[in-house]
Amino acid sequence: MAFKPAEWPRKLRSQDWYEGASRDTIYHRGWMKNQGYPHDMFDGRPIIGILNTWSDLTPCNGHLRELAEKVKTGILEAGGFPVEVPAFSASENTFRPTAMMFRNLAAMATEEAIRGQPMDGCVLLVGCDKTTPSLMMAAASCDLPSIVVTGGPMLNGYFRGERVGSGTHLWKFSEAVKAGEMSQEDFLEAEASMSRSTGTCNTMGTASTMASMAEALGMSLSGNAAIPAVDSRRRVMAQMSGRRIVQMVKDDLKPSDVMTKQAFENAIRTNAAIGGSTNAVVHLLAMAGRVGLDLTLDDWDRCGRDVPTIVNLMPSGKYLMEEFFYAGGLPVVLKRLGDAELLHKDALTVSGGPIWDEVKDVQNHNEDVILPADKALTQSGGIVVVRGNLAPNGAVLKPSAATPALMQHKGRAVVFEDIDDYKARINDDALDIDETCIMVLKNCGPKGYPGMAEVGNMGLPPKVLRKGITDMIRISDARMSGTAYGTVVLHTSPEAAAGGPLAVVRSGDMIELDVANRRLHLDIPDAELAERLAAWTPMHEVATSGYLMLHQTHVEGADTGADLDFLKGCRGAPVGKDSH
Ligand code: FES
């Protein structure tokens, strides 16, 4: 159904702070005037909050203050009033124990920053992995008109003539060092080549995936995801988004109009086509929970099942985001999905029109980067959801990053009780393990790590690497970096720290992975599994104070998005009481 814009002019929520001559209004307006705003700025024009996740310690978003200036220009040009507001910024490469533990905190803080202040619409200025979903979750819960502007990926990295992808080559080079194939000096020299410019990871890692998810969901302007951070067109995109949000406020075009079930299905299929990160699973489930949509792991498996991976980018393929942009970027992928009848063409975007109108006439400029369907990296690119007695609520695997020969395999479990146990034993050549074994890592889920760290793609033991083996089956309740690869079963639910069956796997047990039949089976009798579960006690204590306590007490399982239970749903943005 076509979107029907609201009547304009009408009274906006910001006028509850700024309209009239009461003591309270003068109090609010007077303070703002100390920044040099003329009186006529408070005439009822839309006030747009630019929620900025800039931080010197989130280097991927280090350039967002410059970008915010272009957003402001666009807002002013369209007759709006821009206000830049800091948002909690959790860097994937810096925050401990893991940025994921703070995604929900950032979402909660941003939600209240929006609701408690005079904003009529929001520009979400994001980039690094968790900054994008956290602000989108906040915007969904407030449901004020919102548009996503990402910071864009870094330029390609090169080391001695070879393309170097963020993250992907860090894993490759560190395995090569462990296998004795790369010197420590060369490893150090490669460091600088990985990050040549401002911007986010240049692979189809989680940051690029989430930028693509925002675009596929219709929450950013068409073409936003792939423009490199330093390309002048990134600044144009910021300015155009600033112009657009003002009209969105006038039209009252809200996240709940855009983030529909159809939009989520488009995003899931897009994730399969781009070979996107498994992290998108938890983030999209959490976002859907904020708009009150019933999106499940089964939707992931159902929608992605027959979608070929056509974007030839690391970690699944060979190119990087810069080449994806030159080839035409995400609009080409959306057009291809539409041509294959795998896109809900009517899904509304922040443009105010259907997504198909944005992409139907675009061209693919490089068929080695965005591949024809018959040359796809895999014909079934969607995230696979496996279930069984080892994962009753499901676990996920990314086929485009896995080894086909391992997709059906039965092997002996080598169990690590937690990440410290793994680190203490993995490099020991006395460890009883070979390439036919299945590595199992416990207690790395949302409650257990805590925060569900990206440790699921645990490195292989050196004695296996030295044989030239580069992949083994790994199973955990952890996540995996979007830049990583391998036959890695992730997000096993319920997690070990919540007493899921993963908690009672023992070294020597046989495990069967059968991707075609979506099966993950611990080969022990049911009675023995029940006995082990009855005898299980948690390994780690729950914190008794601080945010950690809140997180461990309220975080839900990965199978439903790992949001805090009390943050789910849309609470809107009523203006609330004045305190003066
Ligand atoms: Fe921030 Fe990759 S670590 S974008």
C-alpha cells in the first residue's frame, strides 16, 4: 500500500519545548540561544537530532564529525534545524570484553537521548559494527522519522601487491605466522597496509553488512552502503540525507512504516546475496523485536535458502568494498534480487517510494565483482540454521565462508570449557586433536563470555596448520567476526551458560553436522544427555552490580536477537513532563 504523507504544516513535538512565551519555553529556548541561534530558528521548523557515534576510540567512525557538518548543511538547506548529539560508541576493535555487550546499552542510552530531548527526526550517523544496529534499535523503539548515514568503508588495503582485507587478512596472516609461513617482521609490516584511510572495515564484514542491511531495509538512501569513506560522494550522501530527513518529518515517515516484515525479508535475502556477516542474524532479530515484528531464525533459513551469493568480496570472495562501489554497489544486488523475484518490490524506503523504483534501472559495471547467477560463489548463500539435540533453539552457519567437504561430517569432539581454556591448550602439540575432529567452545554466548564475543572462528591448532589444513568444524555459542571464514557453527542456543546442551558436551563425544538436513547432533543416548544436564552447574558467577549485572540478568538468547528482555518493543516518543 502506498505511503500517505501527513498534513503539513502541523505542530511538532519539539514545539513542546520551544513554542510560546511561558517561563519553561524561555528557559529551554534561552539556553539554546547561548549557542548563537537566531530567534526565528524556533519557529516550528523540524528539529533534527544527528546522533553521532564519533569517537577517537572508535577509529572506524573517527571521521563522522566532518560528515555531520554535511548532514547539517543538508538539514539547513531543507529548512530544518540540525542539532548534533553524541551517542554511545562501542568500537569493535577496542571495547572489552566485547562491543556486543554494549550494543543494548548503546541502544538504551540513544533511545532515551531521543525521547527525552526536543527532536522531531533523527539522522543516525554510524559505521562500526555495533553502532549501526544499536542506533537503529533505538530509532525503532522511539519511532520518530529516522534515516541512516554510514561512514563508508576504508580504501582497499594492499601488501606487496596483494589486496589486504580488514580482519580477513589479519586471521590469514596470524595463521601463517603460527604455521611458520610468515615472519613476525612481515606480519608487523603488513599492519599499516590494512588501514589506508578513514572508514570502516573494507571487507564484507559486519560493518559493511550492516550498512547493506540498513539500505536493504530501506532505512538509508539508495547507494549509501558502499561509497568509500573518503570519496566525495560520501559527503554528498550525507548532505542529501540531511535534506531528506526534513521532508520525512513533514511527511511523518517513521521506522515502523519502513521496517516491515517485507523489508526484513528483503534484508535477509540481501545478506545471502552479498555473503554478509552472521552477525546480521542477531542484529536483525533484535531490530525486528523493537518494532514488534515476529521475525525468527526460521525466517532466516527460509528466505535465504535459494539465494546465490553473487558479491565476490572477502571473506567469501576476492574483492573489497571499493570495487563493490565501482561495480554499482548494493542497488545492483537489489535489482538482481528483484529480477529473480526475490525482492518485495513494493517495500517502502526512506525515499517515500518503493525500493524497486530506486534500483530498477541500475547497471552492473563489473561482472567479476557482482557475479552472474551461474557464476555465484555458492547457489545457496543464505545463513543456514541447524537444529538438533545440541542446539534445540538453533545455531547458524554461513555456507559461503565454509568448506563444502565439511558440510556433512561426523567427528570426535575436542572441548574447550571457555576461551581461557582454549587459549591455554590450543598451541600445545600434545593436544589430542587432528583435522577430523570437531572443536567445541563453551561459555562464550550472551550471558557466558559475557557479551557473546567474536571468538567462534577459533584458530586451528598449529600442528594441524603445519599439515597445510586451513579449516575444521568449530562449534560454539559465540559469534564470529564478519570478516572471518571457515566451517563455523555459531550462536548455539540455548548457550552453555544458560544450561543448554552445549554445556555438557565432553571431549571424545561424537558430533554430527549435516548442513543439507539442517542437523546438529550430539551422538549420545537421550537418557545420558538428560542425566548430564540434570547434573550441570554454571561455571561462571553472575555479576551482582553495575551494567554487567543488568546485562547478564536480562539478556535473551542469540536465537531471538540477544536484546535485553525489557527493551523489546516500540515505546514511541511522547514529549513527557517538563521538570521546571
Ligand atoms: Fe569497526 Fe570493522 S572494526 S568497522
